[in-house]
Amino acid sequence: MLSFDLFLPASMAVKNGFLLTILITIASFALGQLLALPIALALTSDRKAIRAPLSTYTFLVRGSPLLVQLFIIYYGLGQIDAVRHSIFWPLLRNPVYCAILAIGLNSAAYAGELIAGAIRQLPAGQWEAGKALGLHHRILLIKVILPQAYRAILPALGNELILVMKGSTLASAVTVMEMTGAARVFVAKTYAPFETFLIAGTCYLLMGAIFGRIFRAIETKVAIPQR
């Protein structure tokens, strides 16, 4: 039976994981975007030796569940002696960092394919014109190609951020007490799933709406006038 008396304590329980959810979402998305551009450039390379490994990476990551990837990183990497004795072990033994790494690597595969697709869609004349003007390949990429590619995929990147936010709910599977994890703990104590997850769902909905508004504002800012 619905109990309004539980809404306030449930809100306080969910609030405890709110900042951690934001941290995981933003850090994972930032990591994904940082890795996505090199992945995209490798995917659009003319050299098969560069393109093939990254194509395999995106195929494996996009074709397997994020939860499985999270378990492999959190539980699997610790089984490798070289990892346990490396300088990265203090980070990889922390479930929050593992969650950020897993979600970030997952997001990088999707975003990399998005950027690569946008680059492929640009007319070949863009490259030819830049080379005819004597622009270095790096300058041509930075000044001409990438601004157009990112402008084209901004709505998709906004959706990717929201998907990363939803993916952060899986962090509770490795003991991270973000909003979903905090909600599950509260439900285990009170047996009030409806009230608790209603509040958590509302928080995720509001976060998604805010992220969507931010990206729409960016789209308006960088839009080509009269187009």
C-alpha cells in the first residue's frame, strides 16, 4: 500500500547517491569523449593495421552488455598478476573508478562510431579543397573537418550522455552506492519499492531533461545562421 510518510525518508536516501550519480555520469562521458576522437580517426584511417584493431574493439563493446563489461573490469582485471602489481591497481580496486572506466570505455565505442560516421559523410571535396590550399592534414582536420562532424552529431551526443546516465545505474551491481544502489538499500530496509524508485526515477528524469536542455543550447549556439 502506498505510504506518503515514506516519501521524505526515501528522498533523503536517494539524495545520498545523487552527487555520486552525477560524478559517474560526467566522468564517464568525459572519458568516453576523450577516447572517442582517436577511435574515430583510427576507424577512418586508410591503413588497415590501424583501422582493424579499433573496428574489433567497437564491435566487441557495442555487441556485449555493459553489465558484463563492468563485471570483467571489476572482477576480472584483479585476477591478472600484472594488473595487481601495476600502478593502476589502487584505482582499479575501487568500484567507483571501475564503474567510470567501464561506462567510459563503452561510451567511447559508440561515440567513436558516431564521429567516424560523420567524418565519412563529409564530401571528399572538403579534403581536396583543403589540400589544394596547402593546409596541413592536422590543420585541415581541426579547422575544417571536425567542426562540421561534431556539429552534425551534437543531438546524438546529447542522447549518448543520457544513455551514460542510465548506464550509471549498473554501478550498483559492483557495490557503488549511487542513486539506484542507495534506493535498493532503502527498499531492503523498508520494503517500499514503489515510493523509493518513483523518487529515484523522477530524479533521473529531471537529470535527463537538464542534460537535454544543455545540449540543445549548445546546438543553438553553434548552429550555422539561417540553416
